[in-house]
Amino acid sequence: MNLKILVTAGDGIGPEVTNEAVAVLQEVAQIGGHTLTFEAKRIGGIAITTDGTPLPAETVAAALASDAVLLGAVGGNEFNSLPPDKRPEAGLLGLRSALGGFANLRPAFAFKELAVNSPLRPEIIDGADILFVRELLGGLYFGQPREWNKTTGEAWNTMRYTKAEVVRVAKVAFELAQKRRKKLTSVDKANVLETSQLWRATVIEVAAEFPGVTLEHQYVDAMAMHLMNRPRDFDVVLTENLFGDILSDESGVITGSLGMLPSATVGGKVNLYEPIHGSAPDIAGKSLANPLGAILTGALILRHSAGLEAEAAAIEASVRKVLEQGFRTPDLARTNPQGFTVLNTQQMGAKVRETVKQLLAASC
Ligand code: IPM
Ligand code: MG
């Protein structure tokens, strides 16, 4: 297996956490005799500062010439007053649309060891295992027209979907549900929005091709509550771009930390992999960041772009094992580090590498 991975580490804690993800991937590749080559390009705030644009053309070209892209995070406080199209986030949105992946897979699962970090009671989250399928290229994020007219004091965005856009992402979600617990929850706001009515009608049509999967519909406001009350009832959750953005952050509560959650975007020319957490400028460069979300994102690269399921599973098992053994980054140890060994970013990465090496050696 030969895989060319472009790393766009971006801003804040992005470089620190992607370094650890890359090191874990290298370790796994070496053990299995696979060749992974890594190249780095700028995106986000660092690209604004260096190249004058959040998404340099050479980053897009390198991304399109690679087999997978691993993104760290984008954003920083110094860019907060810029208009949306000049901000670091615009670089990420531009990259997403250049790569064309429309289905953003965001797993949210409970780690038993991190249950104490969740404000939800352990018996509520124990065993929760949700896969969000977030539509990534449509809706308010990309709809035209959009404008803030400072003269009139008005601003508008457009939520727009075509049937074809809903069909393609719904198919991905149903296919994934077929391989999981065969339940699909489609989230919309069909009691108010036409886009949601199109969404719901289309999902019902697509469902006819997947008779083995049970389909239910939820309004997004009710879903926000159900996720906290009974997260175990959900398997695959399909939703549009903005609702998916919001609900996936909310689901960080189930996991105990947003720092643990990976994501993969599929369906386009090149898959894009990014942890769900942001750039966390307050702790950047201090070795305090939790690299496990990025490391688990690396596992998704192996699963979805390399077909290396056993290796992906070994990385995931290693993360669980490291937590079981009581190792924590400061965000996970919180104010109660008693009984835990608190590790910095690099030490946590090294611990996962050591563990994955043992696991893979044992399985050979
Ligand atoms: C995410 C982030 C991005 C989004 C931002 C950084 C543009 O919040 O990936 O969830 O809104 O999609
Ligand atoms: Mg988000």
C-alpha cells in the first residue's frame, strides 16, 4: 500500500496534533510494510499571514494531487474582525469544495474511561455510538446570495439544496446504516423550512432502495434534546450542513471531550480528514493539546482511503487502551488528575505509538 497524504496543519494546536497523528501513521505503516508519504502545505491564518490568502493555489493543487488530506485546524483571534470570505475558515471551506467531498462522517461514541468528564450520567451515555453524516457542500455555508449590507443594516444568507445533493448524501448514510445497526435518523426542520421539506421527501424516496434500514425523522430542535436524553437510541444521523455542525459539537458531550472526535469527508475527488475540534489558540504551542482526535482521524484515513481496516482498528484500540491505563492529556484529566498520569501532547502521541506497536506485534 502506497499512500500520498497532504498535511494542512493550519493554525493554533493544528500543527502539534497533526504531528502526533502523522507519527502514529508512520509507525503503523512501518510495521505493516506500507509506504505513506507526507507533504505539508499552508491553510487558514498561517496562509493569510504568509501568502495573503487563506487558501493558496499551491495548497489546492497539492491536495488534488494527493490520495488523502489531513487537516489540523484553522482560525485565530487576530482574524476575527475579517469578513467571512477573508477569514481562515474560508480556506477550509474552499478546500472542502475543491476536493468535492459532500458526506462528512462524524462518529460520536462514548469512552467508558471518559464518562466522568461528561456532564451526562454514565448510564445515559454508556454504549452510545452515533455516526453523524453531515452534508458538507450545501445549505447556508455555500448558498448564494449572501451579503452583509452595512448601508442598509441588513444581512442575508441563503439556505438552498437541490434534490440531487440530498440524494447523494442520503445514499452514503443509508449504506453506512446498512453496515451498522440499520437505523437512520434524518434531521430537518420540515415544520418551517422548504429546504427541509425537500430534504425529508427526498430521504423518504431514497429509503425505498434500502428496505433493511429503519428510517425515522426528527426536527433539529427536538433532536438536540434527544441526543442528550437518550443518545444510545441513535445509530446513523443524517443532516444538512449547519444542523450537522451544531449537533456534532453537542455530541462532544457524549464522548466527554470534543478533543476526542475525528471526521472523514468522502464522496469527492480526494477524501478530507479533520478532527472536529478547533484551533484552540489559548493553549496553542504549549504541548497541552489533546492529539487523540487527530490520531483517531489518522485511523479514518487508513480505513477510508487505504482499506487498512485492521490497522485503523488497532489505532482505535490503542487509544482506548491508553485511556484504560490512566493516561490523560490535561483537558481529559480536568481538575481531578488523581489516579491519572497526565501527559503532554507529544508524550500522549508516544504512548499511543508504543501501544499500537504492541497490539500489532501481538496480532502478527
Ligand atoms: C467544523 C467547523 C467548521 C465548520 C468551521 C471551522 C468552518 O466548525 O468543521 O465543524 O463550520 O464546518
Ligand atoms: Mg463545527
